[in-house]
Amino acid sequence: MDDNQKKNIEFYDQKYQFLDAEVNGILKRLNKLDVFLADATSTDTSWVGLYQDNFQKKIVGKKVLELGCGDCANAAIMAALGAEVYANDISSKSGEIITKVNELYKFTQPIVFIEGDFLTADFKEKEFDYVVGKAFLHHLTHNIERKFFSKICELLAPTGESRFFEPAVNSRILDEIRWHIPVPGRPSKFSAKAFKLWKANDPHPERDNSSSHFRNLGLKYFRDVKIINLGTLERFHRLLPTSFNKRSFRKKAFVWEKKTSVHIK
């Protein structure tokens, strides 16, 4: 296990230590599933990204593997929609969340948790229809990422699909500006000492997260690759005053973006 993996375990064990709070948040979403999905898949960037192209209907009755399941909200939503869900994460806390959610919510098929390093985990199940991840790949070094994709190809059905939502960095200038804008949990670069301390504990490795990188990576392993860029306009909600209806702005931003978007194949 390399230093980056150890850092990820420590970070996410700490992040998901409040088990009841995480489980309660998931149950609230499951109990109002249609309302939650209608809002999230039109407003929240990661949900908009992953659930493109009628994903919620496509996974019904399908076998889905989620990598880096994290807080397990997406794994639970997919299971509630009728997918046979297997979820993998390096943090044991994710497994505790899934165990509790399985106890409290009657899925047609309980979520199966596979703990530990994806590369060394023993997968008895294969022929997955989908292998997915939500803001996950950018936690991997390039070397580990390539190994992940090799194993993903071994686990996918011949007609299977791998689908990832990732934060892309396509402009060095805009990326540098981003580091100077403080967000919850991350100080601004203007606060040099605080930023340096945060960076030392950040579980994300230094790597290329551009759309071109993900496209080139995909083409090494898959016949067809589609990159959908989104969220450029939506990100400006962070600069709006707290009194502004930010969710309304974000929803409208995605509507406008969809009308003008260009897909890279």
C-alpha cells in the first residue's frame, strides 16, 4: 500500500466517522427517492454528470459495481432503483454505512460491500453491466489508474459500460484562480500557512485531470469513449451572495449548458 492509499484511508475514515448522520441522510433520500433524484440530477454537478443519458432507467435489473463508494449514497440510490449493486471502497467506514442501510431499508437485493484495495480484492462476481465511480479516479495516481482500468475490463461484460464523473481541470489559469477562492474545508492560497497545511493532508495526488487525459485513457481500453464537459457556468454559484437562490441558479445553468454543450467522442 502506497502513501497516497494510506492518506485516503485516514481521510475517509475520519470523514465518515459519524455513522448515524450518514445513514440518516441516505434514508431521507431513499424515502423520497423520486423527489430527490429529480432535484439532484438537474442541480448537483456529480449527479447531473453520472446520471446522463437516462442512467437511472438503464440500470434497473442490471449488475452494477461502484468504485470508491464513499458515503454510499449513490450505491443506495442505485439499489433502490432496482440495480444489483456491488460497492467497493478502501475505507471500512463505507462498509459500516452499507451494513446499516441494508438493515434499515428493504432493497430488492441488498448492497454487497467489497472492502479494500480494488486491485487486490477477490471478485467472485464478474460480467458487470456497469462499473461506475463518482469523483473517484482523481484520487488515484496515473500508474494505479491504468491498473484499475485493466481490471475494470476484466470485470465488465462484453457489452458493459464504464461510466465516471470526475472534476476536470482544462485551464491552468482558471485552476490557479480556483485555488485562491476559499471553499468549505479548503483555505485560499492567499492564506499561505493554512493552505500548505491543508495541502499536506489532502488525499488527492498531483496528476493530470484534464478531459484530454481521461479521453486518451479511455481509448486505451474501450472501443467507444464519450467525454461530456459540464458545470462551467454552474461553478459561479460559489461567488453569489448567500441570500441568492443558488440552487435555482445552478438548475438554470445546467439547462443553458445542455443547449450549448459539445460532446467529445
